[in-house]
Amino acid sequence: MNLQEHIRKVLKEETYFKISDDKYSKLIKDAVLDYVNFNICTLVVSALESIEDQYLVILIVEEQLKSSYREELQEYLNNYIPLKAIYVSVSDGQDCQNYKKI
């Protein structure tokens, strides 16, 4: 394991994840973590209960992102994973250390 992979592993372990227990949530989480190259405060992946094969991904991140980032990540996930739809919501510019205390 190289240094970059090790750092990424440590960051992932220190991040708060809430992942649904179904067949696609772990795949979606892994795809998000492969796409993202910055620290994540919180990652939530949840299946929409009322509609089959549709998921919601919520990211809370520390740094300010470009305005099109949410759309780019959503398009990436929808192209990568064969589901009806994956919706992404991003809250950026948060203070992760204070957020995690709450």
C-alpha cells in the first residue's frame, strides 16, 4: 500500500458514514469515495423507500466546491451504477471538527 492509499484509508476511517444495508448502498459508497479527493465530514447513502432502485447520497464536506460539483458527481454515479436514479446533495464549506461534535 502506498502512502496516498494509506492516507485515504485513515481519512475514510475517521469519517462518519451512514450506509443503508442493501445491495447497492456499499457500491454507491465505494464509487463516491473513489470519485472524491477531499475530506468528507459525513456521507449518507440511503435507498428511497417508496421507489425501487433510487438512492439518495448526502455529502457534508469542509471545503468550498465548485458550483457544478453536485451535478458532476450525480452524473458519474448514474453512469457508473445501473439504477433508475441516484440523487446527490452536497453541503460544502462546513467546519468538520465542530460538525462531528454535534
